[in-house]
Amino acid sequence: CNTIIDKGQDITYYAPLHRDEHSVEVEIPFLQVALEDFSLVPIVMGELSLEACQKLANALIEACKGKDVLFIASSDMSHFYEYSVANLIDEKANRIIEEFSPSKLWDNLASGDVEMCGGAPVVTVMMVAKGFGADKAKVLKYANSGDVTGDKSRVVGYSAVAFFAAAEEGRGRREENATKDSEANSTAEDAGYLSEEAKKEFLKIARETIVSLFDSGRIPKFEVKNEELKREGGAFVTLRNSGRLRGCIGNFKSDQPLYITVSRMAVQATRDYRFTLSPVTKQELADIDIEISVLSPLRKIKSVDEIEMGKHGIYIIRGRHNGCFLPQVADQAGWTRREFLEHCCSDKAGLSPDAWKEKGTEIFIFTAEVFGE
């Protein structure tokens, strides 16, 4: 304890903080079962900055070098939402955690897009794990209180997540799914024809989902008869207000029917703060236009010459970085193929503009059937 205090600025011993705070001690029964004999250093964090998390992480790394230490962050996740909404919010949090980006998690916590009462400890432990060479995060189990009590009207979410070094596997679930998809569908490039009836029903589902979310906090259950809506596949939902982009969220792969994927992505698109730094509000709904992109399976390419502008979207992966653009983005921006690739690397994947040229960068293409209100 003294070493950690000595190594870190603004780290001190203050006993009263532990009198009413149970987030540390709630982990003790699990540790007693898993480890039996151990010593514990309990640390409580307040509402801090990302810089403060890094300071504590640096202190822990310095104090624990050469020692066999297990670092644990204790936190609830979303609080008091209806069951299905909580699942969506926590699913996004888990996805960000598995991307192993402490700063991205912090940004999403700050915006309210995801929720954790112990967000600072989770971010700090991610930083510490990286400092000790961890390169992978894996969600071991997710559940919420409704799974135990049966009361799904107001639930609290929980995850068990492990951070560890696994260099050969250190890409994340999204990359693994993309690679598997491309191998299984090496020649597939067709998003598939959708009837006008199906398109209208998809848009209706997206709209009703968003309205219900704001009115009641619940996602409606849809009775779907059209088989086009029941097939599995990826989809993106894009929201615009008077032409201004307000949200764009999607999945390349889903093991659920498309109509459920569209409904879920519609919810997440309302919480996409990246474009205006604020989620969609109820007052905006009358001005929100919805666009849906139903995707073909991903196909890995060997040469960028395989990219047909206006037809193909791109998904770029390098290490733990990844980013995508839908096919229509290049047309709307008036980009060349090179600009399409450069902007995807720099704007979406957090890479250098020329990363698409580098060995080890993987590029996937896909098509999309795009329709809107």
C-alpha cells in the first residue's frame, strides 16, 4: 500500500471511504473460493478523469513489477432499465471492452452511451493489464438481475471479463467473426434482393422501436410473417436529422433474424454520440429520417483493385484496430478508391491513412441493399 501511495500523485490512505462503500468487499467471497489464501489491497476510486486513471495505473504497474498480482475491477453495469434495453446497453459496453480500448470505453461512459458505476476502476485495470502485456479481453459471462429474480421491469447488469496475454489470438471477437465469415463465404458478394414490402416493414420496425424506446423505455416485440425479414444477416441503421448524420450503427454478422438486428441497431443508433457529441433526443424524432443497409457477407480481398466504387463497402482490420464504411459513403463524399481507403483507416480505424498498404492489414468488402424513408 505504501509503495502504491509513494508511486502515485493524489493517491492516499483515507479509511472513511471504505465504511459505506461495498464494491471492493463484494468481490471477497469469489476470491475466497477461487484463491483460498491471499492478501488484498483494496482501492476505492471517485469520479475521476481519464488522466487520473492513467496515473493510478502507472503507480500500480511500478509498484507491482516482478510480483504475482491479480488486478480486479468491481462494478455494476446499466441500472434500472427494462430487461431488453439493459441487454442492448451492456452489449455495447462489452463489445467496447473486448476491443480493449480504455479511452474509447471512457468516452462512451462520459457520454452516457454505456453505464458502469465503477467505470474508472474498469478503465484503470484495462490500462494496468495493457502495461503488463495483456493483449486480449474476453467476456466470460453476462447476465442481469432479471435472469436471477425473474423481475425484468428494472434490472442491473453484470459481466465477468478477463484481460490476458494471448498474442496469437489478440484480435477481438469482431475480427474473428469477420475472418470466419469471409472463409465461409469467399465468393458471396450479394446482399440479396428485398421486396418493397420487406423494406417498408424493416423501416416500420426501426421507427416503432425508436418511438417505443423514448415513450416507454421498452423495445416492442414484433410479430413477423414475411420470411425475408427472418433470414439471418448483417445490417446497419443510419439516422439523419435534416440531412445531418445523427447515428450509424450496425453488425456485419448476426445469428438472429434480420428484423431483430434492425431493431437492436436502431436503439444503438439513437445513442451514437460521435457526430454531434450528444445522443438523439425525443424532441428530434419528428425530424429523424431512417436509412437501413442490409449487408452481404464479408469477403476478404487480395488486391484493392477488387473494390468497385459505389458497389462495395470496406472493412479494414489491423491488429486491434478496425473500421468500416458503407458502400454509399464514397459516393456521397465523392471520394476516389484511394481516398475511400485512407479515410477508413484514419477516420474509422484510428490508423495512419496509408495503413491499408501495409503488410498485416486485412481488407474485406461487402455489398448493401440501401433503402430509407
